[in-house]
Amino acid sequence: MANYDFDLFTIGGGSGGVAASRRAGALGARVALCEENQVGGTCVHRGCVPKKLLVYGAHFREEFEDAAGHGWTLAEPPRFDWGTLQAAKDKELERLEGVYRRMLKDSGVRVIQGRGRVVDAHTVEVGEQRYTARHVLVATGSFPSLPRVKGVEHGLTSDDALSLKAVPRRLLIVGAGYIGVEFAGIFRALGARVTMFFRGSTVLRGFDDDVRAFLTQELRKKGVDLRPETQVADVEKRPDGSLSVLTGMGETLEVDAVLFATGRVPHTKGLGLEAAGVKLDERGAVCVDAHSRSSVESILAVGDVTDRINLTPVAIAEGRAVAEGLFNGQERSMDHTGVASAVFSQPPVGAVGCTEREAREKHGAVDVYVSTFRPMKHVLSGREERTLIKVICEPDGGRVLGFHMVGADAPEILQGLAVALKCGVTKRQLDATVGIHPTAAEEFVTLRDKRPEPEAESAGELGHDARKSVD
Ligand code: FAD
């Protein structure tokens, strides 16, 4: 049997790589992990965590405004300091990196700083040094993709937007996927004039059509200037540092910053994978089977680099499944069904299961329940924000196929419903559940009026306000 330096060599210390390496180390494997940047990866340093901290920070503006309707008078107008929020965020990210490094050390994982490259099926090179391993795990994540537009170099990516020196006065966001709408919420709440250019007619491609239409309306109410079916043709920097943006329709827009939230691509360039025989797809993602094995038996891949479901908890679950399979004799595949997702827009979105469109395609006839209402808090605050709740199920009280919500706490509420969906909850069981009153979440168990079939009212358009709407 060959004598390798390690049982597992992981390239990339983000969510997936750290999870796999820690579990493998805990199972007694000899593990090394190389990271070219900071341990913790995108989630900790350029994604979920810093983004959510900024969402919290930005949302205080509305909290202060809403307090007035509830009897509060602020002695002085609240003042916001971006530098203080940035410093607090950066301190937390540093703390988290320390936690990650400590956890790896405690699991016996050797961390090697530097960029890794696959040399062959069992060899990884970091700088001048070569290491051999029985198994190689590619967990290099993804990076922002930029459109081919003249002057694109003057724009920002989400990486840059998280650590700007100041809040731009006028910001253009190109793209209305989850990253675009999250940053729109952050910077709008912090006082920027935000314009969004996007290709479709509503934001959040891939989500349920009602969710998309509803969030589009809510963003407009918050003052985000939405420009559907608009693309950037050219970005020009002016002598005063501002940017002049030319649209595909020949209009110009003057802004202080442009954020390209135009998707992400798998991080495989220059990794040596194809030369080692690893098959990549047309987007450059590593092609893997259900057990995250690539076309080369000893090379596996997890997380965004495989372009399956690009979320942190998925990368972690895939990483752990790989470690269990390799070192605990339990060949486990990650179950990619029923994965809930959230968008930390303002208001936020939570979703699990099928969209209405998918449900109709897969199951034919489905029952759809939709309710939109004004949250109780805003009856007193006067804010014109509404909540959307939607349940899609098999006919006659059958299995629930999808839960969707736009409104305060949607991601928190959806987590519990994701468990129910995974357990095969039926609409009858929802109906038999006693609600928690008064909450927005109780709407999920008090929906009784089915939305008329699409012939009467086209699917994907917002239905009537349901019985319990509070106006
Ligand atoms: P990553 O976390 O990207 O880790 C890959 C690591 O590999 C990086 O540290 C990189 O430096 C390193 N690396 C790359 N190449 C090499 C090399 N050759 N040698 C050594 N090291 C290398 N997901 C959620 O679940 N919830 C959210 O709210 C959420 N918000 C997000 C917000 C933003 C702005 C972004 C960009 C992403 C967000 N995500 C969110 C997605 C989430 O961050 C990713 O799905 C997750 O980080 C993927 O983990 P990973 O291990 O595959 O890759």
C-alpha cells in the first residue's frame, strides 16, 4: 500500500473544507488543509456573516422610525457611524477566524498557508512544497463573476461592498439576485440613493413568482429605484471620481459606485484539475457523483466549486458526508432535497420546497394558499410594509410541496417549516395545528381559503388578501 504524507489533503479552508477536515481529523485521519487567504472562507469573511451584521446595523434606521408610533420620542435624532459598524464587524470576523483555526487544531488538522494546486491524483503543491495524500478534497468555493462591459474595472464586487470606506451617496446595483437585493436593503437603509438594473421584470430569479412580485413591490416602497430589463453598456470614471453609467437603451446615470452582483463562478481556474483528469462542466464546476467523488477516484469536491446548491450549510453537510464516507465506513450522500433558503433583504424572504410553477410542472394540480397582510407592529408604526405567506400543497389537504414567506423574521420562521416539510407534513396537519397568537407565523396554520385555479386568476400573480389580513 502506498505511503502518503496524509490521508486527506483539503484545498480551501471555507465552510466545506473546514467541515470535512475537522470531521476527518476527529475520526483519526491524518489531515492537512491549505488556504490561500483567511480560514473561514466566503461565509465568514465575504458572505453570510459580514452581510448579516450589516443588515442588522442598517435595519436600526427603521426601528428608530417605527418607535415613534409606539410612543417613543428620541431625545436627539439618531446618528450613524459607518466606521464604528465596520470596525465592530471586522473584530467579529477576526474572532471567528480564530475560532475556526482553533477548531482545526483541536481536530489535529495541519493548516498550511498558501495556494494549492493539484499535480496528480495523489499530489498537491503549495508554493515549492509537494504533499501526497490518499484522498484530495477540492473545496475552493466560488468568486464573483463580472459582465463583459467597458469600464467594468471601475465597479465593485460584493467582496468590496462589504468593506467600503464610506456609504456611497448614489449606488447602482447591477443584478437582482439574492446578493443584489440584500445589498440594496443595506445601503438604502443607510441613506444611499439605490438604483438597481436587472434583466427580468421582477427581482430574485429562481424564487416563487408571487415572492418575486411581492418583494419587487416592497423594495419600491422602500425607495429603491428599480429598473427592470435594463443593462449596463459602459461605465466611465469622471475626473471628480463619480461614475457615468450608460445603459443598453442609451440613457446615462450618474452614481458614486457601481456594484456588480452578477453571479458567481466556481473557483477551479489554475488548479490543475483538468490536467489531472478531473472533469469540469461548462461553467468550470467540478462534476461529482452523489458521494462528491470526481471523475478521478481519489479526488473529491464539495461546496460552491461543485455548483450544486451554493449555501454554507450545504457545503458543510457535503463536507461532513465526505469525511464519514472516507474514514467512518459510512458512505453517506448529502440529501439535496428540501433545502431551505433565505434572502436577508428588507423585508427578508424564506422559502423551502417547490415554487408554484415547479409544483404545477411536477405534480399537475396543486392547491395554493396565499395571504398578504400588514404586520401588527406596523398598525401602530404606520409603515406601509406588508407580509406575504404562501403554501403550495397536493390537492385536498395533501402533502405540502412548498412554503414561502416575505416579511419580518421569515428566515427564522421558515427553519421550523423546513423540518415539517422534510417530515412530509400535510395541509391537513397544518390545519390541525393550533397557532401561536398573535404572530405572523400563525398564518401558516390558519390558511383556509384556496386561491382560485389559474384559469380564473393567472398563477404567479398575487392573489386576494386572505381572510386574516389586517388592514
Ligand atoms: P468558500 O467558503 O468560498 O471557501 C473556499 C476557500 O478556498 C476560500 O477561503 C478561498 O480563499 C480558498 N481557496 C480557493 N482557491 C484556493 C487554492 N487554490 N488554494 C488554497 N485555498 C484556496 N450562504 C448562506 O448559506 N447564507 C447566506 O446568507 C449567504 N450569504 C452570502 C452572501 C454573499 C455576499 C456571498 C458571496 C455568499 C453568501 N452565501 C451565503 C454563500 C456561501 O458563502 C457559500 O455557499 C459558502 O461559503 C461555500 O463554501 P465553500 O467551502 O464551498 O467555499
